[in-house]
Amino acid sequence: MYNQESISEGIISFTAKSIMLLVLLFLPSLLFAQTRGTVVIDKDSKVDSLIGNYLLGNKTNPAAPGGGGAVGSSDGFRVQIFSGSDRKEAFNVQAKFQDRHPELHTYLSYKEPNFKVHVGDFRSRLEAEKVVDELKNSYTGLFIIPEKINAVKISSE
């Protein structure tokens, strides 16, 4: 019937097949295992304003200058420091400005065919004009632009 040798070959064959089946079943779970990490979110400050407007249903803010406008934004002014069709140059101007003036926010926009870099969130034209005077030696062709600005945080000190 069956001899000792054929039985041991059958057992080895069965064992090898079982091990191979187990490896094939558990290999995907080992390959697709994920490690935990951290997520860093880098976003424009306008995102917070947009989310606030959406959550509050675009209600007006009576505390804003003039008593109107969306929560988180109001009418104001920004200073345009760059306008041109070179995207790389626009990003370079923005980065250099942020390094030199970290207290002022910068905003990059594109409207065909030009990229524009605007700086600041000024509530009055006078505030913007003061910054223009400070920057006129470093940048040419400065313009004061009326825009919706992000709410300026007022210190309570």
C-alpha cells in the first residue's frame, strides 16, 4: 500500500503547501500596513475667512468697519508690489518680501496673463500709503489696491 517514504513525502508536500498558503494570505497585510505619521497643513489665511463665511451663512458683521461685509473680511486696501507674467519671479518676489517683512501677509493671484503680489491688510488708505513710503526704495511701480481684506487682529493691551 503506502510505504514510509511516500507518507513522509506527502506530509512534507502538505506542510509546504500549507506554509505557502499562509504566506500568500498574510503577505498583503504586511505589504499594505501603514505607519502613523503627522500631517502638516499649509494654507492661505483666506481659507479661514471662507470657512467662517460658509459656517455663518454670510451674515454681516456689525463690528466690522462700516457695519457691513462678511465675517472675517472687510473693505480695505493692499499694496501691489509685483505684476508680471513670470510665475517663478512672482513666487521669488513673494518669498523675499515675506523674509524681509514677516509682519505683513502676502497674497499671490493670477489673472491672465499676469501674476500679482499684494501685501498687507490695511483698514485705511493712510495705513497703506505709509507702507508705500517705506517700500518705494525697494520696489518700483507700487499701487494701492482697494480689496476685501482679512480681519485685522486687534490687541487688547
